[in-house]
Amino acid sequence: MNKIRQQLRFKGRVQGVGFRYTANQIAQKLGITGWVYNDYDGSVLMEAQGTKSQISQMINLLEKGTFIEIDSIDKIDLQIEQNEQSFRVK
């Protein structure tokens, strides 16, 4: 299983709509590790580690969120964090 780690910045209506809670639930269900954080500029910043397929699936599920409206996602590839065990809300 080839894991990757990406920093994802979600822009749109992503704060105050349960985004972080939803992301945490999806990550736990899919076995993704990392974290999610409401940034000061109104975006949501996430680091997600899993397979490319798992991360794509997470994004697809987030886009289907009831109140979540993602306008854009900025992605940056990062180094794997070997000892990370869970996903958390910061």
C-alpha cells in the first residue's frame, strides 16, 4: 500500500458547517491519518495521509456534505509521517 501525505486547503463555505467534524468522521472510517484546522482566513487546512484512493474518496465525500460548499482545493505533497496513528481536529 503506497501511502502519500498531502496538505489540502479547502476554500468556499467550509467553516461553521461541520466540515472538521465530517472530515474527522470520514478519515476514521477510511483509515486516513492527519489533522484538520480552521484557518484565520476562512479556509480549512488539512494534512491527510493515506493512499491516493483514500484521499480522493475523502474529498468526494466532503464535497457531498449537506452544508459544505468547496470552491477550490490547493494541494501540496508532503513527506510521510511514519509514526502518525490517528486523525484529529486541531
